[in-house]
Amino acid sequence: MLERFSKTSDLNIIVIGDIILDEYIDGIITRMSAEAPIPVVDRTGSRCILGGSANVATNLKTLGANPILLGTIGDDEYGKIVCNMLDGLGIASTQLTKIKKPTTLKTRVTVDGKQIFRIDNEDISFISKEEEQSMLGQLNSIVDNQSIDAIILQDYNKGVFTESMIKSVIDLAKSYNIKTFVDPKFNNYWNYKDVDYFKPNKNEIFTALADDSISLKEAMQKTQVDLNCGHLICTLAQDGIAYLSASEYIHCPTKKIDVVDVSGAGDTTMAMIAIAALLGYNSTEILELSNAAGRAACLKYGVSTISMSDLKL
């Protein structure tokens, strides 16, 4: 099934969305605190991993495609770390927009490979109109000067996607005949109209509809009609993945695995959906490949990327 992936290096894919830096602080617990009934973690190490839309871009890269990342970072030390990490992976950071808000940082404290708590440092207010126009200017410049196969809109409700930003990106993609892929979150769910591929998870789709009395297929049908999207793909965690178009409905179960960590698995799945669709795989094959990608990500610790060698179909 993987023969077409020899053409992956021909794919130029823009990823637009909320950039997150995931910090992991590892440690051991040796005693309880004298100040409160809580354990004291002795730090043994730390590392940073690119998260959010940057994780989608890095998964595209490790799977062989050419990602172009557009997003925002703060004018701070964490923003510099993001840029240095992207540049080190061969993903240009020069087109990122520096904004007044801080770089979104998620700090996870782990003991024996398990998270014990997480601290989020973020400002989820919308970007300013000036910052929005800067990003759209970058997007226009890119599509004017090179061939683009797809735009992925990767939304984490961190403020990049204003209603006008969403409409501008979709309208631009349509004017250039560029395929659009959306990984939504709750706040903007119903603003992503007329896109090619829409990928909510099961919780997002039922929360958006505010109706848990209907079947998954009915929920997907209502969403597809309201958004007028060409292809609707719903991820179902351990139950696999479902697909709906105007002509077919498919549920593809996944193989049972001993999950290590689900962090970032949705990002990996989104990257695979885009690549598989652009390479011309049929709907069933897209689901099988996406299931395999999600499983591979869940077998790794922390937010992670996969490569072709990780796929077990």
C-alpha cells in the first residue's frame, strides 16, 4: 500500500495554526513536602518538543513532505526555542509572526514516565487585526510564488483563528484551487465552511451539535450538511476512525495496542490524512493509513513524530 509514498517529497503543504512548545520536566519522588501534603519532585532532566501546529508540520516532514509553517510566537525566549528547533529540522521559521502575546508553553512534570501534572502558560485572546494581516500577507506571498498542494488549518483555540482569518484562508485556497484540511476545536467549529476535509474527534462533533441522542453517522451527516464539507473524518480513539462523503460512510476499527501516550496523536493523524489524500489513496486506504499513524504515535512517549518505518498496517 505504501508505494505512492515515493511521491511524498513532491508535496508542498502549508500548515497554519496555533504553535505550542511542549516542555517536559522529568524527575523522581523521594519524599513528601513539609509545606503541604504533596510529593517533592527532584528534577533529573528536561526537554522541549514542538507541539500544536508545529507538531503537524514536523510529522509532515518526517513522513517525507515539504511543510511550510505559518503561525505566531511571542517575542520571548520560548519563541526563540521554537525557531531554533524548526530551523534544525529544516522547516523555515522566518515566516512566523511575532506577536505581543507570549509563546504558548505547556510544561509537563513526569515521574517514571507518567505525567503527574501540567502547567499551561498562554494567552488565548485573539491576535490583533494587524497581526492577522501580517499572517495573511505571508500566506499570499507563498501561494503567489510556489505551487502549493494543500493548506492545513490546525486550530487549538489559542487565538490565531479569528472568524475573518478562517474565511480569508479558505477563500484564498479556493481561488488557487488548493485543497483545505481542517482539524477544529470547539470555538470556531461552525466557521469552517466549504472545506475539503474536516477532522473533528468524537467529543468535538457531539459537543458542537449539543445532541448525544443521535448516532455517530447521523452526527457526521448533520455536520457535513451544515459545513458543506466534501469529506468528514471523525477520529474515535480506541474505536478507530469514521469517514463520510456524499457517496459513502465507512467505519474503520483500529488494532488494540498498549497505549503509551496519546499526546499529539491527533496531529500525526492529521498529517497522514493530508498526505494520503493528496497522494490519491481511496477513502478506505486513507482511514487505514491514518489509523496506523495514530497507533504509531500512541506507542511513543510524549508529543512525538513518526516516520514511514513506524507504520504497521
